[in-house]
Amino acid sequence: MNSILTEYNEEQVLADIGQERYEEGKAEGKAEGKAEGKAEGKAEGKAEGKAEDILDLLGECGEVPVALKEIILSEKDSETLKRWLKFAARADSIETFKNRMRET
């Protein structure tokens, strides 16, 4: 009888340890996922802000075609948006901007 209880206790201890590790891993994974999600959201927000700035600058040159707006708003690469922002700041027309975009 004692050996049965001892085996049961050992199994229970192992199960408890396993559950603790599972809970720790779950909490750690949740925290990592939350941090990654926050970073991704922040990066997306910055990209959207740059895209809006580009469109604002181009708006000074005239009506921005819908297709061009969609291209600009769908771009998520920070370096590309940064380059386009500089192009938009220097462009004297939307055509000039589009030509600079095509060159790169």
C-alpha cells in the first residue's frame, strides 16, 4: 500500500511540476506575444503616419490619384517611406514624384 501511495505522490509531484512549467511558459509566451504585438503596432502606426505625410505634401501639388494613394498607404517599409517622403518634399508635381518613385 505504501508503495502505491509513494508512486501516486511521485506522479502527482511530477504532474504539479509539469503544470507549473506549463503555466510559466504560457505566461512568458503571452508576455512575449504582447511585446511583439505592441512593437508591430507601433511600427505600423509610424508607417501610416509617414504615408499620410507624403500624401499631405503631394496634395500641395494637386489631386493625388487614387491608385497612387493606395500604393503609398499600403507601403509598410520604413526606409521606402522615408525615401518617398523626401521625394514628396522636393517634388514640384505629382508626376515628378511618381518618376522618382520609379527610379528606385
